[in-house]
Amino acid sequence: VFAPKEASLTIKAYSPNLIVFPYKGEYLSLENVDELVKLAEKFDVVVVGPGLGLESETLEAVLEFFSNLTPGKRLVVDADALKALARDLAVIRGFKAVLTPHAGELRIVSGVKVGESIDERVEAAKALAKAVNSTVLLKGHVDVITDGEKVKLNRTGNPGMTAGGTGDVLSGVTATLLSWSGDPFRAASAAAFINGLAGDLVALRKGYHILATDLLDALPEAYKLSLNPSKCREVRPPETGWLPVG
């Protein structure tokens, strides 16, 4: 985790599983970019966006980071980093990237309002994927995953997963699978399925009052179930159906 020095102390105290790299300043700025690029080059995948903030210089720093990163780097771009891309879509085109917007973020990035029908959501996601030469995972009641040509629809997940932090978990799962496969489309498709399945397991046991940490606890079982489709079909949260990835 690359975070401001003051925040890094809290993050370190939260869990020994988190390796934290503190940087100077209260928020990411242009003076931090060189350090961040050198650090990012050491890792297989970089997740950019969660907890980033919307300071104008921070958004500029994100674009500068992408501009200085080695082409072909595997990236997951989420949350506030998506808003930075609204300033310059072309900067992301040279990477093996997965963008994970919800409908509102996709509108900010592309300038296109996302319709409510699945067909409209598919077309909006495909248009953005083509514009950035990347995979787009459009989050929603039905997730749309597309590289601009191929399309997958994922129907795991439930209304309880609108809680804050669940999208950050999805970004982490996507990054993990991207590090394994190197294929952004396949990684995003599997991540949406597994993350949603974890949410369904939680909902089945405790209802829809789901926390992001609940998803983390359910991920190992969800991953194991994802390898056995017949078992996946037995996971049905209360008062909602479950349909496999299409």
C-alpha cells in the first residue's frame, strides 16, 4: 500500500498482512511520482485509485504516473483514478489494464450516460473499452465485462454489496487473478464472478447487511466453489435468484 506517512501508521496497525510504503505529504502529488514509478515496477500488478482522493494535483500525479510507467504493465484502475483518466484517456492505452467503474464513474470517464437496460450497459462499456484499448468491468446488478469485442455478463452478487469497500475488494481480486493469468478480460470476468459469489455466501448466512471485511472472509470458499460450477448453483441468497456468468 502506497500511502501518506501519517495514514500509513494506521494502515500498518490494522493488519500485519499489509505492507505499507509511506510517502511525504498529505496526499499524492507530482513530487511523489518518481518514487511511485520505481516502486510499481517491482510488482506484477498495480491497483490505482482506492482511497486516492480528488485533489487536483493528485489527479495530475496519476496521469504522470501512467505516462512514466513501462508500457505493458498490468493495472487495475478504480475509484478516483478513473476520474483522472477523464482528463486524458489516451494515457492508459499502452497497458494491460482493467478499469472497474460503476455507471456514474463510467459517465465521468467517457462523458456518456449509461442506460438502465443490459444492452445499453454493454454498449457503453464496449465503447469505453475500445477508447482505452483496455478491459472494462462495469459494476452493477449485472456486471458487464468487455474488452471492446468479447462480452461477459456476471449475475453473482446481491443488493447488500453496495456497502462501501466492496468495490475495493473486487479490485484486489481482479489484481490477483491478473497477476496469475496476464489476461485482463479473463481476470476481470473471473474476479466479478468470485467476488459476487463471496457476497452471495455472506448474504446466505447473515442477510444483506454485508461489510467489505465479510467478503474478504468468504473469498477462499468462493474461489474453491468457482472451480465446481454445480456447487455454485446451490448458493442462493435470500429472496434473490442466482444465475451463472453468461
